[in-house]
Amino acid sequence: MEHELIIHNLNKTDATGSYLLNNINLTLPRGSRLSVLGPSGSGKTTLLRMIAGLDTPSSGDIRFSGASILDLPPYKRNFGMMFQDYALFPHMNVSANIAFGLKMKGIPRQKQIPIVKQMLTLTNLEGFGHRKIDELSGGERQRVALARTLAPGPRLLMLDEPLSALDRVLRKHLLAQLTQIFSQLHITTIFVTHDHEEAFAAGDQIILMNQGCIVQSGTPEDLSQHPVNDWVRQFMG
Ligand SMILES: Nc1ncnc2c1ncn2[C@@H]1O[C@H](COP(=O)(O)OP(=O)(O)OP(=O)(O)O)[C@@H](O)[C@H]1O
Ligand SMILES: [Mg+2]
């Protein structure tokens, strides 16, 4: 199978020399869905930031479609990242938020309009284009953030705890919507969460992280049926 994203011996140390990421190895086939699972502080966001180019590794390599991307600035990687807090622009309406990345790429206004329309449809937000961000529910904001991330057509989609700001009932409902959108898109996806049920629903492969290391990787079944140690067994409940 063709491999889209390859992470090789990736390390990140802080100023004192302790490891934030410790020898991360990862191979992600094109179109696959990976869940990055782990407790708070295990290095999940740090790993995403390295892939996105928002932070630089201490050593190791990150390759995409056959070439190292470490020298590419974030905007040239053409990856989409949706942050934990969504980071929407409160003074712009929904459509302007969705069009933001297109504008940054220099796509002319006339070409932005059909893409924004398509994204509103994809995320079930038809009729919401002119709404202000503070007139939206948490779940609607989450979908605007997803639409904004997807609009420029990223080669890789990364979602950092996309459901953590929402209540339990809504989380379940939106997770189902998200996985339904992913399956329509055929885009390589990395989904970060500290919740194993979410990880299992969102990914066909899981990496479980603790203290900057990958403790176990495999399918949801591997992790729940064959935990490699007591810590994994306990984390899985
Ligand atoms: N720029 C930085 N410099 C030094 N330490 C950092 C830096 N960024 C994060 N850390 C530390 O690295 C560790 C991993 O942080 P990270 O944000 O990746 O965890 P996480 O798994 O995303 O946690 P959460 O589930 O709470 O979001 C933490 O101990 C954090 O304090
Ligand atoms: Mg995090």
C-alpha cells in the first residue's frame, strides 16, 4: 500500500533535555484514519504541531508522499489542522470564516463562493452562512471550524480533541456526524483524543501515547483485546 505520511525516529526535547516526544515511528497509508489516544500531557498536541510545522523536532524525519517536509513552512505543507478551541474569528460571519484559508491562498472571490457553499452543505450548515459566530451553538461552531479547515482542500486533516468543548450527549452525536463526513472525503485523517471510545470510532488505526512515547499501536481490537501491558489495560478501562 502506498504510504502517505511517514514519521521516522522523531524526538523532541525541552530546554532541560527531557523528552516531549520520544522516538516516534509512524506510517500512515493514503486515505487512512489514525486516532492518537493518550492521557493529558502525553504529547498528542506536540506531535500534531510537529506534523503541521508549527514546531520543529529535535531529531528524526517527517516525510509526506515520498519527501521530507521538515524544511517546508506550514502553509506549504497544505495540511489542515483544527484546534481544540476552534480558533474561529468572532467578528466574521460563518461564510467569511470558511473562506479565510481560501483568501490566504489567493483564490479569487468568485472561486471561493462555490467552495464555501459546498462546505456548508458538507457540514450541514446550509442557511448559516450569514450568521455570526456568537449566534451559534457549540456543535455548530465545531462544524464551522471543520468546514474552514477543509475548504482549502488539505492533503492531510488533523483534528485536536475536536469534541472536548462539548457536552457528552452532543459529543456522541457529533462524533457520528464527523465519521460520516470523513468517510465521504477519503482524506488521510489524524484524530486526537483522550477518550478511547472516540478513538475507536474515529480511527481504523490507533496509537496510544504516554509520556511522549507510543506505548501500543494497532487496530481498536488489538488495543482492547491484546493490551501490551497493565498500563494499557488500565487506560482502556
Ligand atoms: N513548548 C513547550 N515547551 C516545553 N514543554 C512543553 C511545550 N509544549 C508542551 N509541553 C509539555 O509537553 C507535554 C506534552 O504536552 P501536549 O500538549 O503535547 O500534551 P497532550 O497530550 O496534547 O495533552 P492534552 O490532552 O492535555 O491536550 C506536557 O508535559 C507539556 O507541559
Ligand atoms: Mg493537547
